[in-house]
Amino acid sequence: MRQKLKCFWQALLRLDITVDSFLNLPENVFLLGRQTWGSSLYVRPCYRGIFDQMMELYSSPYTINQFLITGTPGIGKSFFAIVLMGWLVMEKKVTSIVFDYYETRYLFMFKGTDVDVVEGNKMDFKDVIDDDTAWWILDMDDPVIDDRDANIVLLSSPDLKRYNKFVKLPSSTTLYMPVWTDDEIEKCRMQLYPHLSEARVEELVWKWGNVPRYVLKKADIAQAQTSLDIAITHCRWEDVIACIGGADTAPHASHKLLHLEVVSDKYDKVTVKPASPYVVQKIEENGGKYHVKHLQKLVHLSIGMPMYAAAAGVFFESYAHHRLQEGGSFEVRPLGPSKEAPPKVIQLYDLKLKPCSNVCVFKELKEVKRKSKGIYYVPQNHNFPAVDAIMQPTLLFQMTTAQKTQVHLKGLQAVASRLRVQPPQLFFVVPNDIFMTFRFVPGIPQNIEQWVLKVPWM
């Protein structure tokens, strides 16, 4: 094993580790010397972002040198360790790195032209982890971490029991790794998993969300694929709420259903959202007749507690889609610029929608047919800019549980151009809680009418 590790270490330090490209080791040389890891990895842009943030904190007056790197399970935190080791040596001239991987401890050294790796157990190399120029990386289920002088990086899934003591250390901080983007998944599929069709991976992303462990690596492993439905079956609504309120104290299975979404370019803030449309659908089905009451409470909770807002928004969007597709009469009111004097009497109107004849999930905007009738168009990409649904000839819908301050202008104009009749009508679809207080959104062209639409609770 030592020789395999040494070959890996020598090869890694000869490579240029470039963001948004693949790190490819020579033939028969494997990542961390482990054949099951393969010889290639995709260097995600967020790896660089997290590394730069670590170095910025490390060189700050506060001297933060103990880092917890966490995030949704299955997104590649272990592979980040390899990139981190390379950058530490090549850019920061680090000469000694201790790496704990499960029950084994490795010492990676680089001094001048000498490259070496020594394998030991968890009691070895204590003199190195007492050296303030060394780095100590831990990737294990049950880390035992003393407050040593070495700079420490702990890689972990969200689990407070694992790192409760670590995050209390005076020089520690937590950084979050985001789930993958669609583009990252596709690049990795083409390079490392070409046997998987694009359609198959899109199907798995719709089910799992953008987690490469399940949509790429274990795409063909039946036991892994059924584990999501098992997790859904055993997950109660109370578990969902608990995970949203405290992701690192929730049962491990909850993280298959709810993902951590990074909301800061410094990688230090996250929100919790359902993993995928499939998960939302299954949770709705499991809730049965009680789901709407659960959702109503979640939306109300999110108004005063922002940590619940993202999840509430996703569940509400799904509910609103169903209600609009069913048709009926919906209370609406027009929105005017804030500089206009508010009317003494707020005018309310009824928008009558017929039940949709079909629901069409589109990948590209050109698939929205101008001559269609009664078709409810929904973008496949849940991050599609500007709108959540389209109905010819004039209707655009954007679901929200909070006041909007802006929209994606370019995306909105592109969508509006696909409508058969002008002017477009943009409806902000909201729950009862904010219907009467929702305000005009600045920055939207005057030729696009703004309305707010109330979706009633059943």
C-alpha cells in the first residue's frame, strides 16, 4: 500500500491542478492509492473557492486554522482532500500533511525533491500534528481530535455528534460545500461515466437531486437506488421540520431527502431545501390529507424564521402548481409602482382558469408553443430564471412565500417573448399570509403587467 500511495503522491505533485477540469493520474496510479477511487477526479470550482476562503481566514488577524468542511452527503468532500493536499504543497509550500482515513493515518511529506509517504495508526505522528507548520486532514466517521498545534481540516457529513467538540475550539470555523450544478454533473458523466446516457442521469437527478454518488457512481446499483424510497417511507413530517431547523442534528437518512444549499460566496451560510421534485412529490403523498395543514404551518413558520423559508418555498411551489393546474377561480389584485398613492379601496378580481388539458415539462424555452391551448408549461430546471410556469396566451406565474425585491430581467423578457398575446401578465402566486401586503416589484418593464394571486388552502 505504501508504494501505491507514494506513486499517487509523486504523480499528484507533478500535475497542474486546474479548476473546472479533470485531474488525471498516470495509468495504474490511483487516487490515495485506492483502485476503487479511480485515477481521475473533477476539480470543482467550489474547491478553489473553499480553499481560497480557508487561506483568507488563515492569514486573517483572527488566525483561523481549524476548518470543518461539511455539506450534503455524496457530493465529494473526500475528493476535495486530494486537491487540498496538492494546493497546500504547491502553493503554500507545506512540507508535512497527516491524513486520517478511517482507521489508518498517513504522513505525506515533500521536502526539496524528496517525496515520501509513511503509513501508521491513529496513535502515530504526534510530533507532526504538534507542529504548527503541518496540516492534519481527517476524513472519518468518528474522529478523535485534540486541540493540536497543526492546522486541522475535518471533512464530515452533517452530524453534530461527530464534530461537536471540534466546532467549540477557539480557532475553528465551518465552511459548506455546495451540491453539484447540472453542468458539473454532465461534464463528469461524459468524462468518467460515458456508459450512462444523458436521459438516464437526468431521470436520476429529478429523483435524487444533484448528488453524484447516486446519479453517477451508484446509478446502476439497485440497493443504492432503492435506499431513497426507504428513507422516504421512514421519514415523518416532524423529521423534515427537524432537519430544516437543525441539519446536523437530524437523522442521517434525512439528508437524502433534504439538501444543504450554500447561499454565500464565502461558503459560510446554508439553507435547507428538499432534494428533488420526486422527494417533494413523495412527501406530499405520504402526508395525505394532513399535508396541506403541515404545509400551511411551515409557510407561517417561515415568515418569522428565515431558516424555514427555502423549504417552505419549494413545498408551496409544488402545491401551487397543483392548484393552478386543477383550474378554478383565484383572487387576484393588480400591483402598481410604490411611488403611486395607494388606493383607498384595494380592488380585488377573480382570475378564472380552466383545468389544464396537459402539463408539459420543457427543457428549452423554444419548446413552449405559441399556438398551444390549455397547456401548463413547467421548466425542467428548478432554477429556471424568472418564472415557474407559463400558460398561453398571456400568463406567467412565479410562486413565492415572501416579498420579491427583483426578478431575473433577461430571463423574464425571454419568457415574455414566447407568449402569443401581449402584454404579458406576470402573477406572483402567494399564500394567504402575504396576499394583501405583497408589493410592486421594481425593475420589471412597464409592458409586463404585475399581479398577485392568492392560492387558498384547501
